[in-house]
Amino acid sequence: MAGYFIKRILLALGTLLLVICLTFILMNTVPGGPFLGEKAISARVLAELEAKYGLDKPLPVQLKNYILSLLHGDMGVSLKMQKNRPVRIIIGEMFPVSAKIGAIALLWATIAGIGLGCLAAYTRGKWEDSLLQIVTTLGVAFPVFVSATALLVLFAGGVFHVFPSSGISRGPISYVLPCFTLGLTPMCSIARYTRSSMLDVLNKEYIKTVRAYGHPVPHLIFKHALRNALIPVVTYMGPLIAAVLTGTFVVESVFNIPGLGRYFIQSIQNRDYPLIMGTTIFFAALVILMSVLVDLIYKIIDPRIQFSNDEAG
């Protein structure tokens, strides 16, 4: 198994390098630049700015210099958003906000999704199952900005006005709407994955044997069936964890949360090249890391799983 994971790590590093190269090239081939804003500047000043930040060199040279700097932990400095501040520090300040909201959303979405999925599978064909299928289908079908806006109007606007409409400065109550919105679609997806996988497991012979011995439903579901039903769910959880922990761009924008997702959008709008690169690399690395961890979790959940380099037996 060690050989397999070494290959996976090397593949992950290669994937990350490809993301860096593609993002850098595409970013620099789009017309415009970070210094071409609403305020006009002279050609001489533009040339001096480009020389100061190394943007006057050929694109392959810029890419090589960026990768070499990245290997030393230097992501450059922000050109516009927080001028001359290191990108590494900006990410370090913004990410904890997104991570906190994402972690809360992921926690409730996972618990509720697995629980509802198990309930739907056990009550297959009954009204509980039908109701849960309708709810989860709607939850997956509705775009995040629709549910975010609807919740904002209902519970922070003129209807009920229970929660604050923006920011997270008012304590725990400020996290309710953004965390619920962020976890709603993942919860519905987890419930659907769990239901589908659980239905397959519940039809296995060993489950029928356990049922015949008269074990209580919770014992049947959570001790015998759920463990084997979790593998497809874990597959979905890998990229989901990365996406949720970084915070969705829409949720942070709608609720005016100063997280890394919203900052990423603003960096693109302002053509802040180093900040675009830094946040893209951070997001990509997190997704790739979760993908590698999923493979490891497979082995923990079911030791019978054999990787290509595992010894037989």
C-alpha cells in the first residue's frame, strides 16, 4: 500500500503543477492587466510598474520565476486588493473565516444527510421515503444563490427578521443562515447517496440474517449496514469537504462574509494576478489532498479493499 500512496502523492504533485501552469498562462493571455483600471496611467508609469513586479518579462520566464518563488514559500504580493501585502498572509487571514463556516455546514450536513438517507432506505416505498426524496431532489435542484436569497428574504428581511442579514460580527446567531445555506445542497446529496447505497446493502444476505435474529433497527442500520454503505458516500465527501471548507463564493457574497471565496472573486474582478494564483493554488491543493485522503479512508472503512500495489492475501 505504501507504493500506491507514493504514486498517488506524485500524481497529486503533477496535477497541482499542471493547475499552476494552466492558470498562469490563461490568466496572462486574457486582454488587460492589473494596472489598467478606471484611472488612466501613462505608458512610462505602466512600464515601471510592470518592471517592478516582473510583468515585463516573457511569459515562460515569468512562469519559471513564479514556480521557483513558490518552491520557497513565496506566493508574491497583492497588486491591488491589499497592495504589497504577501498573498500567503492574506490567505492565512481569510481562510479561517471560510473554514469555520464550512466546518459547521459540513458537520450538520453530514449528520443530517446520513441520518435521513438511512431513514429513507429503511422506509422504502412509504410516505417518509417519498417525502424525503422530494425534499432532497429540490435541495439539489435549486441553485445556491436561489436558496441563499430566499432564506435571506424570509429570515433576515421583512418577513420574520430573526437573523442578521450580513456579516458574522453578531456572534453565533450570525452563522445560522450562511451555514444552513452552505450545507443544504451537500446534505441533500449525502442523503441521496446514503439511501441508494443503503438500499443495496439492506438486500445482502447477511443483513437478512441479522434481521431474522430480531436485532433492533438501530443496531441493524448503524452496526451492520451503515459501514459498508458509507464507501460511495466517502467518494463524494472528498471533494465536498474541500469545497465546503473553502466556503462557496455565492454564500459569502450574498451574506457579505469576508472569507476567502469572496476574496477570490474580487481578485479576479480586479485582475490581481498574485492573489488569483495564490487562491487558485490553495483551493486546488485542498481538493487534491482530500482526494488522496479519501483513498486512505477507504482502507480504514473496509480493510478488504485492495489497492494495485497491495500484497494479495
